[in-house]
Amino acid sequence: MLAFFRRVAVLGLVAALSATAVSAKGALGIKAAKVSITSSNGISDATYTLKEPEPLPNPITLTEQSIFKLAFTVIDTATGESVYPQQAHLLLEDPKGDDVTLPLSVKGNGKAQITINTAKPHPALLPTHGKFHLTLLLSSLDALTPLAYPLGELTIPDSILKPLVRKRHDLPPRQGEPAFQAEQEIVHTFKEEEKTVGWTKSGAGVIITLAPWGLLLALLSRIFPSLNFQSPPVSSYVFLLVLAAIETLIFVYWVGLKLYQLLPPLIALSVIAAYTGVVALRELRVRRLKAGGAP
């Protein structure tokens, strides 16, 4: 008997903890919600205070110069604190056509608003029937329970609407129109042909490019007979070899070394290059002086 009561107590505790865990997850809600209607003449101006889940008291009909504005603050109904929803939209359901979904502007503190200006309407509202059922949609993914709040009815003036786009399967066709129309042909170019340059421009480019080299060869052919070539001292070859080693090290660094791996050998080779360069210059100076050159 005692074991039975223990089981009942354990089951009751588990049920209580489960209920607490479920209730701990809050839901999205709104507070300080207002709908304001303003116009240029001020005749049809009105302000409505919304309190979930009650909709607007009357259907709203806008004129050509009306501005519909919905403003509120998103809250967590469990704590009453403002939250930032991941998704916030106003769904405009058209009973006779396609629905329209408009995004809301939401700040980090949870304040959200949306404005519908009939003087500058959203393009998605134009090819519609103009009569909508408004629903506020808020979602915070898995963190909070989403909100779908029916607000009421909204009508925009017919004068700003555009003719409805006829779909190709709308039957019966209009007088003189076929029931089905051919779609526009899709043309796609996979690869454009490479542009080629004419022979005249190509030849002119080659001549301009090779002209300096031709001039250099012509001048060298005149200078070579008067030149007296002498083999440089060994120190000059050593200096050039060290310079080549520095260039090779820089290439290896560019391929795969780190900066801290480059610096030690680079500093060492730079010191060696400075020393061998000084030695090579001294030997060349000695040779020049022996040949009768100026000091």
C-alpha cells in the first residue's frame, strides 16, 4: 500500500514538473497597440486602441489621401517584457484573389509599426481587389509561441488599383482573345564568341612593342667594338649569389612561409649582402685605380 502511494506521488510530481516546463515557455503578445487613420482633409481621421484578441470595432475604408498606421510593442506574455521577434508581418487576405504579406519595421526594443499610404501604396497592393482581412503575424522561431492576431477589415480605394493580371488559364477568354497565349521564347547564350583584333591593329601593336628593343640592339652593335670586357672579381660573384639567395627566400616566403619564419634568415642574408657588397666595391675601386681611373 505504501509503495502504491509512493508511485502516485512520483507520478504527480512528474506531471507538475511537466506542466511547469510547458507553462515556462512564454508566448508572443502585443501591448500599447494603436491603429491611426489620417488624411489630408482630416475628416476621416480616427484612432483605435487594440487589445488582443479583440479586433477593430469597425471596418476601415481608406481614401486616396489616407494613411493607415499600426504601432505596438512586442512582449513576452509570460514575463511582460518587450522582445524582438524574428519575423513580423501583416497578412492582407484577399477573399477573391491572392494574399499580400507586408513586413513590419521592428526595433531592438520590440517597438514595431507599419504604414500604408494610399498616395504611395506598396506595389503588391495595386493588382488586387482592394478588400482585405488583416492578420498580424509574429514569430520567434522556437523560443516563444507565435502570434496570429486577426485585426479586422481594410478597404483601399478602387481608384489607385491597377487592372488585375489575367492568368493564361483564366476562362472564359475575353472577346477576341485566345484562351491560351504563347509564352515568350527564352534565349540563352552559353558562351559568347571571343572578340578578335584585326591584323592591322595586331601588327601595329607588335611593331610598337619591339621598336625599343630594335633600337637597343642597333646601339649595342655600335658600342660593342669599343668595349673592353674584363672578368669581375670573385667578390662580385659572391655578392650576386647572396642577392639571388635573398630573392629565392622572398619567393619561398610568398609560397608558404610565415613572417616570423622569414625574418631570421632575411636579416642574416641582408648582413652578408651588405658585407660582400662593400668588399666587391672595394676590389672594383682598386682595379679602377690601377687602370688609371679617377679615385
